[in-house]
Amino acid sequence: MTGPAAIVPDRRGLRTAYAFGLFSMALIDVFVFLIPVYAGITLGMSDGEIGTLVGARSILSLFLSIHGGALMDRFGVRRISLVYAGTVVLCAPLFPVLTDFYALLVLQVISGFAISMSWTGAQILIARVAEGDAEYIGRFSSFSRVGTAVAPVIAGILFDLGGAWLAYGFGTVWAMFAFAAIWAAPEPDIATDARHRPDPASGGTRPRLRLRDLVPRVSDYAASFALMAIPAVALTAIAMLVRNSSYGIQTSVYMTYTQGIGFSATAIGFLFAAIEMSAGLGSWFSGRAMRRFDARWVLILSTVATITLVCATPLYGWMTPTLWLIYACLVVAQIVRGLIQGVSQPILAAVQAKAVGRHQQGSVVGLRQTMNRICGITVPPVIGLASEMFGREESFLVVGAGLLLICGALALYARRVPPISG
């Protein structure tokens, strides 16, 4: 008796999905990296203001990620992603023009949503092209990490050389490449469910996008949150929410801490690159890890390790006053954290992609992004406030302790979830 036939995705679809993933995911890191550097070094804003700016990028995504994912299910991922990628191209050059906190806040809200939904489109694209196969999703993650490893370093070097104008100019060009990648992508077939296929009477084309379609539907949100009734979806969504808290820490108080002890934007950019390069390497082993281990405990243990490593940041400074030794410790911690995240992230996406139908990929990615945005909105301001209340170094430990308690509760819940393997 033979096993199921191996999935052989469309080659053009794979190539363009990899390219769009590379450029769209790196947009997140470039703009999240630049805003605390620009606001802190150039404009002299406080930790609280910087944390608020970092968190602001997630406000619209919190409420509209599910709607955006539903639009991609309904009207096509390529079609909708082009709008979001184009919006990033228009917003990027405005950053160095604005110096007022509230003006930057509004721009962060708009551009952050467009960047987030571009990355959402890339995830939906690969989920459809690869049909949830962890091997291909792992490769997609590796290609995406190439961009996130390279782009922040270049942005940091350009900021040190020419300030905000040069750095954000690079961000604009990078956004143009993302737009070009999704422009070249074929629109993947959505579903095996007849309710979601294009109407044959219209020549097999997708329905026209009307103005009223831009208004969020309560039914889309109800259908997306209903997916939380699937134990595998619920576990992975909450695990990603908690795990991504480490990213919120890295893009807020971690930035101001490393600036404060004497590291340049270029040096900080290399710290970003270290985690992304190692995550890209780790992604190649995700398919093998999912086949050999229970995904529940891979996700929980990787989340605990990730939080511990980033929240231990001030301990390196307490152990030694030598700047290069502190930097070496930070690099090692970033590499280990990246390897762990690289293995676990594709597993998380694959579990969710396999748990739902092809016509629900946009909904499940929208749900995942909503969970991410809850984290993105709350963690940077909370740790920024903790920094002002308890001290910058102590804030790592306070927030880390709270997150590890949540991990303990998640582990208890995982015991009630059926084993997950691929």
C-alpha cells in the first residue's frame, strides 16, 4: 500500500511566493528597526513615546487583519496584496519629513497596517501554493529570513552614514521590490469548496470589488474566531501571541537599552541580522522536527526559551562591563533564539494551514495576525512604561516573569489538546 502522493506546487507560484515573502517580511523589520532609532537618536523621544510609536503600527491590524484575510479569500490574495504593498511605497518616504510625535503616530498606524497585511498576503500565498506542506513553508520562511537578515543591517549602516533620509529611502526602494514581487505572482486557485470558486458565468473571474466590500463583515469575524474551537488552532494562536512578545521587547526597550550602553545603529542592525540568519537556517529543519516530535511541546518549549533569552539581556551587562563581551553575549543569544524560532514558526503555520480548508486560509492567517497585533500593541507600551517605573534593565525581568507565567498556563492547556504531528 502506497502513501499519499507528494505535493508538487506550481514552480512559478513558489518562486514568486518566496520573493514576496523575502521582501514583505523584511519590510516589518526595516520599519520597526528604524522608528525607535529615528525617534530616539534624531528626535530624542522618551522610552514611553518610542514604545507607543512601535505599538501604534499594530492598531489597525488588530481590528482589520481578519477582514483583510477574508478579502484575500474572497477577491484573491494577489489583487488585495497589491493595494497594501502600494500603500507602503507611498508612506515610506514621509517618515523623515515628520518630526512631531502625533504625526508619526498616525503614519505608523497607516503604514504599519499596510506592511502587516502585505506579510499576511505572503503567508496566505504560500499556504495555498504549498497546500500546508511544512517542508515548503519552511523553505519560504528561510527565504523570508534572508530579507530580514540583510535589510536591517543595510538600514542601520545607511542611517549612520546619512541619517533618516537615506535609511527611509532604502525602505522605499525595498517596498517597491515587494510590490514588484506580488505583481509577478500568479493568483492561486482558492478552494475545493464550490461556494468559494470564481463564478463560471463571469468567465471564471473573481467577483468585482465594490466599495461596500471594504466594510468589515461581522460574519467574517465570527467565522474566523470560530476557528478557535479547533484545539490545534487555539493552541498555536495563543502560543504565537506569547512568543511574539519577545519581538515586541526587541523592537522597543531592547533597542533603547543597546543604544544606551553605547552601540551604534549599525551594530544593532547586526543583532537583528543574527537572529534572522539563524532563523533562516532553523527553518530548514522544521519539516523534519514536525515529523519526529509532538508540535504541542515544540511550540511551548520554544516559546519559553525565546522569552528567557530576550529577557536575560541586561544580565550580560551585569556580568561584565566590557562592551565587546556584552555584544558577543547578545549575538550568541540572538543566534540561539533565531534557531529556535526558525524551527517552530513554520510548524505553527503548517499546523494551522492543515487544520482548516483551503478556502479558510485567509481567515486563519487573519486570526493569527490579530493575535500578533494584540501582542504588538500591548507589549511595547507596557515594557516602555515598566522601564520608566522600575528602570530600563529591571523592566526586562518584570515583563519576562509575567510572560513565563502565561507559558505555564499554556502548557496546562496543551495537555488537553490531542497530539499534533506531521
